[in-house]
Amino acid sequence: MHKIYPVSSRILPHDLALDSIHDSMDDLPDLLRQSPELCPDHPFLADLAAIERARHRVDAQAVPDSDSVRARQVNPTLELIPVQWKKLPLFLDDLTTVPERGEDWVLVYKRPGSEVVQTHSASGHELLALKIVAEGISSCEAASAGGVSVGVIDEILAGAIQHGLLLAPASLLVRPELFPQGQIVDPDFFSTPTFTLQWHITQTCDLHCRHCYDRSDRQEMELSQGIKVLDELYDFSQAHHVFTQVTFTGGNPLLYPHFDALYKEATDRGFMTAILGNPMPRSRIEKILAVRQPEFYQVSLEGLQTQNDYIRGAGHFERTLEFLDLLRELGVYSMVMLTLTRSNMEDVLPLAELLRGRVDLFTFNRLAMVGEGAALASVAPEEFPDFLRQYLQAAEKNPCMGAKDNLFNLVRYEQGRGYGGGCAGYGCGAGFNFVSLLPDGEMHACRKLPSLIGNLYEQSFSDIYHGSLATQYRRGSEACQNCEIRPVCGGCLAVAYGYGLDIFRDIDPYCWKMPRGKEAGGSRLR
């Protein structure tokens, strides 16, 4: 009695004969419903006992193994208890709680990976998620019936999955079995739950930066074509069981004539959104926020004022600082990206200090000598290791400083420290957890270098992703295959390309782990 009904047994009269509960302790809730006079001071006791009986049964069940799930399903440990009293789960933990009359549904279950039995009243969204999956209703059907967007339904389902009520298949975007592991044992570096489409929706830009890697003319998509892209991306995400982010960029993405409509279409499908753009007026940002707040808004600075305005144009530095203040006022997560060159390397740490408290994240990419960037001078490779060490040391005291470059993990390797995710969370994620889509339908593994893997006007999203070209970019350079930290590094293919190297055979020219004598010849080291 006390094991199955620890709280109910404390409330029951002490002289209640156990043989009155028929042949099984499981009958107690039914007995109390049939004979409410047994405990007239606690009319909710039958429902309370039903919850405790469910808790006892669930506690004896094995924790569900989400790795074996092949389709979205209801958690097999879940018991859904209809009751006529509210606040009963709270009463189980605090007997001073006063239950209230009213219909309620109580969820009792174990989350994957936990032995703790969860007990709480179901929300309307949780009940809807259970109904959708139990009855095999598609997100589109549920959205149509409810008069809401598909994204709203998928968000409800995602919440139920996050809380363990539903089990979902693991991501199908995984590194192949033969992908080099080195000394990396964390499985999270080999499977991505999220996928990012970096969508260059326009080449139009209000700036003309000296390191721009593509000023070519490309035909922009009509809105109907853009919506078709989002539909294909949605199908790809559902088929591969990943959460998806659409990062709008350009050019300046907000200058695309259909940006507002396309942004809303993306949010309606439940995609996370982000913007890589330039400073814009308050009214423009507020219009975006009225649809949905982006995950982040990223702008660029190329050093302190003199250096930055030399690269991006007079007045850009001050406009950007003012814009960052606006983003903070509006509650938008802000990011600043710097393209590292020989001429701005000394500005990086002072700029990071200037941005402390003003930006949520500051980081840098190395210059890829591609397009107009080929006219600029890269950082001297022999100076780069010490620069990374100094940066990491400064980052320990400056919370806005992020470590994006893959070669930060080489410093951590030397120092015996834990690894970060590198450039894309998986070292080089080109063609793995992100791809770039250009205005004319071309898809590239990485936008920082010519890395064509297909065209959406000619192939499906899935066919491009699984094609031989994308597979080759995911594999990376042969020179990195035997490296102990390959899954969190892989160098930078764009930097190697800018140096005239064979990106599938040669090593990143800044890597100091590999002896210099093993580098391929013909590089344009500057």
C-alpha cells in the first residue's frame, strides 16, 4: 500500500481494511470512486490514487531508447490520466496545496535518458501534440484544421519532443562511418540536429567592401521561386529529422524586394531565421520583429574606425556602433564578424574590448583571397599561432569574444583543453550542416569560395545534398585525414583555395601541426 500509494495511504483512514481492496492494490482508485464515503474529507482521493498507481507502473518500466526510434511516436512509458480535480500533481509534492474541482489531464512518464518519473498537468499544446502523432495527422492537416501556419504546429511538436512526451528519430545528417575520428570521442561532433541554409537572396548591396568575394550579376528569384525553395527545404528537413535555420544574407538581404514576404514564409514553416546584413533604420528592424525576432542579426566591422572605414566606406564604423546599440535596445541578439587581414590584425583585441557590453558575440574569419579579396594581404602564417593564443587569453576576460576559426582547436590540443565546435560546430561544416544558396539557384558547399554542388533549378535539394560533389566537400582535404582533431577542425577550404592550393589534397597553409615540408607546392604565401 505505502509503496504504490505513498501519499494516498497517509490520507486514508487507518482502520480501512486492506481486504476491502479486493484482490489487488490496483483496485484502490476504483474502490474509492465507488465508495466515496471511505474518505469524505478528501473527495479527490480517487483521482490522486489513480495518478500514484500510474507513477508506480511507469517507475517499473525501462527508460525508452530514443536511438531505436524510426518514426515520431508517443513515449511508450506515457500514461495519460483523466481527473476531475486540478492541482493534484502539485499536491503530491506539497500537501498544503488545495486541489480544485475541474477537469484535467495528468501526464505520467519517463524522459529518454532519465529514471525520474515526470508528473504534471497537460497543457493544451501537449494534448494536441499527442493527438497529432497518435492519430497520424500531418502538420499540414493540423495547420489547416486549426487555421494556423505549419510552423506553429511543428513548434508545438518540437516542444513535446523536447519535454520527452514524444520520441523522434535521430538526425540523418551524420558523418559516415569512415570519417576520421582521431582522438575525438564525443558523438555530438559526428551528427548534427540542425541544418542551416545560408541564403544569398540578392547581390544588391549598399556597400562595396574591398574584400568582397563576389560582385557578379546574378538574377534574383521571383517570390514564387523563393517560396518553392522554402517548401523543398521543409521537405528536406522533415525527411532528415533536423531543425533548420534560414540565414538571409546577400549583398544586403533587406534590399531584396520581396524580403518581408519571404521572411514571413520562412517563419510560417517553423524555420529559425537569422540575418547577415548591414546597419538599417529602426523602422526596418521593427517591421522584421513584428513577424518574428531573428536568432541573431550579424554585421561586420574590419577593425577600429580608420581601418574599418578604409575597407567598408567612410562613416560605416559609427553607423555600425549606433546600430548595435539599437539592436540591444530592441532585444535582438547581435553579432559582429571581422575578416582578418594583415593590416587589421593589431585592431582585433582593441576592437573586442570596445565591443564589450555592446555586442553579444564578436568573432572573425580569416581572409579568403577570393574575388576582390585577392588584392588584400593575408596574415603571415608564422604569426597566426601566437595571435590565436593571445586572442584566447583575452577571451577569458571578455565574454563577447567567440572562437570560430577551426585552428583555435589546434591551440586547445596543444594546451590539453577541451575542444570547441570550430567554424560550424563540426570543424569545417561545408556541405554537412550548412550549404549556401545564391540568387540564381546555384548551391555551394561554402560561400567563401567557388564550391558549386548543384542548382536548385535543375535538381532537388536532397539530390544536391547527397550528390558526389557535396560528399567530396564534406570529406575535406586528404591531408587532414590522420589528424587527431579532424572532426573539430579540417582547416579552412576557402583560405587554402585563396592560396592556390588543391583544397581536397593540401593542408590549410596556416596549420602548424603538419610539418611545412608536407605542404603542396605552388601556394601563394604572402
